[in-house]
Amino acid sequence: MGETGRMIAAPWSAALLAAALAVLPLSGPGRAGGADSQAGEARAPGGGRLLLVAGDPSRSLAGFTARDRSGRKVAFASGEEGHPLTVVSFFATCCCVHCKRELRELRTLEESFPSLRVLLVSLDAAMTPAVASFVEEAGLRAPLVHDDAGSVYAAFGMEQLPQTYVLDRRGRILIDGRRFGEGAEVPSWTSPQVAALLRRAERGEPLGLPGAPRD
């Protein structure tokens, strides 16, 4: 695919996904969480940008669930009585240089938009204390769940991490945020441009984002 940080999309099993996360540089050189990660973040090409594209109306996270640390199932869609928007961010603690930066930005976004629901999805091999610590260090209060079966990963064929979606109540993807590829470039999830997009999304107004590039 030609860019550092992208990986082949495939409906892998959880075991294969775990193996891939252990060896592939999903978002550039270095490991998330340490000095190598910070140095890699400065070096990795492209990943400093946040690129937004319009969600594909045929893709939805409605019906998908994942388990939190207590084993309870958590739905990705908030439902008609829930929050107007949900931000779902997929990350891993290893081999993902930009994941910690993504979580820090989402922490600020969470504080700025009280009506926003944030859900964090770990693609690590297991929900270990290290995964919880990784999130806690970013200062997020958002629920943390684990895609232990790799079902969401397989269904969406993700090609990079972090991968963050903005959903409506019904689980439809309104905004697809990524660090590599093509899209409307904005400084970060905390930027005024993103705030304006979220306000429009809450009101059900057109977002004016480009569509996802087709291979």
C-alpha cells in the first residue's frame, strides 16, 4: 500500500490479528508509550495529520458489541435514547506510534463535548493491565472494551491504527478519521474544524467531507 503504518486488510482470526500486532509497525517506527514511540511519532511520515472522510452510508457498527474489563458486553451504537454521537477509536498498545496521541486528543474532545460518547476499542491480544494503564495515562474516562474475537476488525478490514469513527445513534459511520491516506486535512481532533463538524453532525446537517478514496 506504499505508506508506513498501513497493514493488509483481511478477515483474520483473533490469533492472526494478535500476531500481526506483535510484528507490524501499524503507525510508524517505535512502540507506543515510551521514548521510542515519541521519537517515532516525530519521524513517521504522514501520521502527524488527521484526515477526515465521509462515512460510507452502507457501513454501520449497529449490532456490534465488545466486552469491557469486567466481561460485560458494550454496544457500539448508543441507541435512539442515547448520545447523539459516539466516537469509537480502535488502538493497540504496541506498534502504534500515533495511538497515544490519538487518545490524548480524544480526551480533550471528550471534555469539550459533554454530549459526546467516546468508546475505546483495544485490538491487543488480551485485555491486560498494560492496556488499561495505556488508556489511563492518556487521561481518558471513556469505556474501554476489547475486540477479542476480532469481529469488528474483520468486518471493516481496517488498514491502519489508530482508526476512529464518529457514529450517529443508529451506529452509522458519519466521519472516518485516519492518519494516513487521503481526506480533508485538519490539525487534530481538538481543532475548531472538528468541533464545527460535530455540531453539524449533531443537528443532522450535511458535513461536506470528501468520500473515502477507492482502491
